[in-house]
Amino acid sequence: MEKFIHGMDISSMDEVVGLGGKYYDKGEERELTDILKSYGVNYIRLRLWLNPYTQEGASYGAGANDLNTTLRMIKRVKAAGFKYLLDFHYSDFWTDPGKQIKPKIWKDYGPAELEVALYEYTKETLLGLKAEGCLPDMVQVGNEITNGILWPEGQVSEFEQLTRFISAGIRGVRKVSRDIPVMLHLDQGNKHKLYQEWFDNYKELGGEEFDIIGLSYYPVWNGRIKGLIENMNALADRYGKRMIVVEVSQPFTMEDYGVYEGLLPEQRKGSAVKPEKAGKLEYPATKKGQQDFMEQFLQELSNIKDGLGAGYFYWEPAWIPVKGSGWATPESLAYMQDKGPCGNEWANQGLFDYEGNALPAWETIKKYSLRL
């Protein structure tokens, strides 16, 4: 693994570029991967869903990150010289603490069948990638699994079963390669008690060994950087494992971007960080505020006890607002039983402005990539 990971999750890249999205650095149009490389990015994170389509073939949107789509991007990022982290969601669409929906193909499975299916799917996916010369450099078994996976059987209230599911995924990875580092990823990176209870339970129940603790940290929801760093230092003392802030972002503006989406007001959800939440931010939602946030974040992260702060992945820095690319479609809303609406939720938290121009925070990232 890299000494220090400067990573980016660009899972929507294939969709955004296919819909006409363009990226610029200092006024020059360039390939996204070229821009990332020039600023010191050394790792890419890509999510993987099983079947993000209806039976009739309608896309769930948000990149439609099935294996074929993800493999296209894997080949691009590997050709550009990046290492990559594969993020298994074990669902047909988004998973997070609020939803861990079983894939449609597994919907009638009981616990024993789910455990076998999870193992086989993980193993067969990686064997397929190996055959393409595209084995990941790191694997994430589940996404923000704080409240479990494969609900309801794998809810956190059923921690013994949850541990078996996660362990099955880890065994699937190990069957293909014992050299791939495995990450387990929780949200709310500022909450030490949550992390301690979760990982203590996992260990006490005989969970398979893993390598990396992944944390999500979003300042608008998780508070000041201090809370994250205190948690990471305490985790370093307790578990002695490498840690990666595998999701992080900071808004650079509160200006609306509806004009770029081409949707009626009732069709778009708008930014996940609303103006009324901006007052909770430690750094203002400005280009300078975003750059200052990254300065403190990288400085603090590089000084975690015993060098166990192994890096970060900025979440979807290039998800600019182009027509046709949003977090969901009507079809995926039905799958999730979510009232919606759709549209892009992330455009004001990226590292490119609404027209695809690289923001000043990249200079801070480059400075630290040369230093660490």
C-alpha cells in the first residue's frame, strides 16, 4: 500500500463524461485522470453494485456502477497509473447507515443462503477481475456498515449474523488473494464510542481478521475536525490498525446549480448541504474555505499516532451537474422506497466548480502529496 494515500472516489466518472461533462485545469480542457495525476492523487475508489437496473433494463442512475461499468473505469485508472480500491456495496444500489437493501437476486434468501451468496459473489467478482489483469489493490467489504448489511438478516441488532456475513466477504477476498488489504468502513468518524463498541463486538464474535479501519467524515454532519482526529488517535491506541478517511468532502459554495441540471424544481433534490446547514461548518462554504479545510485536514491526518493515519479518499470530487446525471432515477426510488426527488446532490461539495474548473484546494492536495 502507498505510504500515504491521496485518493479520490470518481465512481460517477463514466456517466458524467458520457453525458458531456468536461474538466479544466487553469483554463485548459484535460482528461479527469490526467488532472488528478498532476495534483498527486495516487489512488482511486470505485463502488460496485450488483444489478442497478429494473427487469426491463431501466438504469437506477448515479453511475449505474455494475461490474461492466466499473471494469471500464478500472482499466482507465490502471492505465493512468493509479492503484484502486474496490467498494463492494452488496446491493443493487446505494448502501449507507440508512439503507442496506438486499440485491433483487438474493431477496428471498435466508441467513445461510446469504452467507454463501456473499462469499461466492465476492470471490467470483475478484476472479473475474484477476482474469482481466485488474485485481484491486484494496477491497472494502461493505459500505458504511455501521448498522449492518443485507437487511434485515444482517442488521446491527443481529451482530452475530452480521459478523458472519462480513467474515464471508473477507474469506471471499482471501480465497483469491491473501495480499489484498481488506477494509471495514463505518460512518460518523467523530464518534469514538460507536467505533469502539462496533469493532469490539466484531472481534469478540470471532470476525475474520482485516487490515484497515475506514471512516466517513463530513464536517457539515460530523462536526469539527478535532472530533475525527481524537477518535482516530484513540482507535490507534486500541486496535493498532491503519486507518483511512475513506469519505470526506467540504462545500465550496452555497450557490444553486439547478440551471445546469435541466430539471423542473420539483424534479430535483438540490444540494445535500443546504444553506441553512452552512452555519454548522468549521470552515465557510467558499473556495478559500474548502482549501483551508483541506490544509487542516491533511495536516492533522498526517500526524495520527504511530503513523496509522494512512490517507483519505475525497468523495465524488468530479460529480459536476450535467443533464441526466443524478443520485437516483424514478426506477431506483421505487427500489429504495424513497420519496425522492432525483437530481445531483453533490455538485457544491466537489473539487471542480459547476463548469468543471479545478478549484484552489487542488494546490493544497498537491503540496501534501509532495510532502508525504
